[in-house]
Amino acid sequence: MKDNDFRIVDTHCHAGNNWFEPIESLIFQMENNGVDGGVLIQHGGNFDNEYLFEVTEQYPDKFKVVCLVDPSEENPIKYLEKLTKKGAAGIRMSPNSKFDSIDVKDLWSICGELGLAVSVIGDLEDFSAIHFAEIIDKNPKTKIVLEHLAGFSNYKAQKGELMSFHELIIQYKKVLEYGSRDNVYMKIPGLGEIEPRPGILSPSFTLIDSRGIVEMTLEIFGSEKLMWGSDFPPVSNREGYRNALNWIKESKTFSKNEKDDIFNNVPKKVFGI
């Protein structure tokens, strides 16, 4: 149900037959919550992007695709050109991605030439590394999108090592320096990714940005370089799709114009949707 006067695009959602949920499950959530379009992000370990392209053929005005490229691909450049012709909006890489047949530095550059955005997955350690800053600076024509608030969380992704809030902020502030780069964007997720679940739940959704992480990001990046991504369907195991969306829609942190940037203008600029 549509209860706002601006267009809403979900820039980080997944669909598939071999993992997660089929596209119909995502469409149900979108239609139920007044979301107009989505950027389908290929899930890890799945280098066959055909299912996602089938979705865009069926719903050409509703979805765009961000693909994965197999590290063992014999001719990554030719494959990127093929993806571009099929209508891909971008590819997904990490700061540490490597390919067998090409220097990955060339791939970042070629994405810019082809108009493909790069949606980047990683943790704070990855994003704050010197070599990633060099990738950004050497590829000013490539739109680079940091997923999941640059992996901000209470642990080092995939390592299980608890980090103090002080340690997190030190690394996150390094990432926020990218806000001065014209080609770097950030995805804002649901609060369930950065806030703990309450031990006792209230009748209504009560999570807030208690440590001001999103507000800090908005101040430095500006709404013109931020976008919202639900992370469906994993979000269903956290606060749920509706709550992940409504906290921004109802938040007083963002003005109406800033919400229009986050939900509509920035997705259109970066992913063409």
C-alpha cells in the first residue's frame, strides 16, 4: 500500500531458486509496503545470473540486476560487455576480489567505462584498508557503492571477533572519509543490522539509531550519496521488511527531500532505476 508521495526503490535485495526466496516472495513484500522498484543483488557463490535476468525480462520497469563474475572466467572483459548488453546495472565485488585471467585493478576501471556500478561487499576492516582507498582514487569514473553501511556491525564479519564500539568508530570514520569522493555511495540498511534486538519486545517497532551511526553518515556523505537497501530476505530474520523500510520513512533524522534522494534520486542516478 502506497502511503507516501515519493517513489521508493530497494537497492539491496536478493532472489533465487538455489538459495533464498523466489522473486514472487520479494514482490509480495514490495507491493505490500509501497516499494516501486528493486535492485537484485546476486548472492554469494552464484555466478549464473540468468535467473535475475529472467526476472528483469518479466518485470522490465521494476528491477535492475547487479551480477557476480566468476573469478575463473576466461575473459572477464568480454563477459562484462555481455552483461552490459543484457541490461546489467552493475557487478558485485569485494575490496579483495581477485581474478585468474586479469588484474582486478583493470576490472574496476572497465566497469566505469561500461557504465556499470560496483556494489561492494565487505567488513569495516576491508573498507578502511589502504588498498581499497587506492582503488577508489584510481577509478573516479566508476560508481562504487558500499553495502550494509560498509559492513558496520558489532563483530568482524566472518571472523566472529567482538569489537568495542570505540574500535568500530575508529574504522568507520576512516570509511566516512570516502564521503568526499564524488563516485562513492553508501547503502543504509534496516536498523536490525546495527542495533541489537531488544530482550523484551514492545507491541510496536522500537529500534532507534541509538549511537547516531546513520546520522553521522548522513552528515558526512549527504543524502545525495545514500540509498536504502532492505537486504531481503535475510532481513526477515531480523526486524522484517516493513520495519527496515519504515524506520527511514518515519524518521525525523531525514527531511522529505533527503528521503526522496535516498529512496528515489540516488538509485536512479547509480543503477538507472
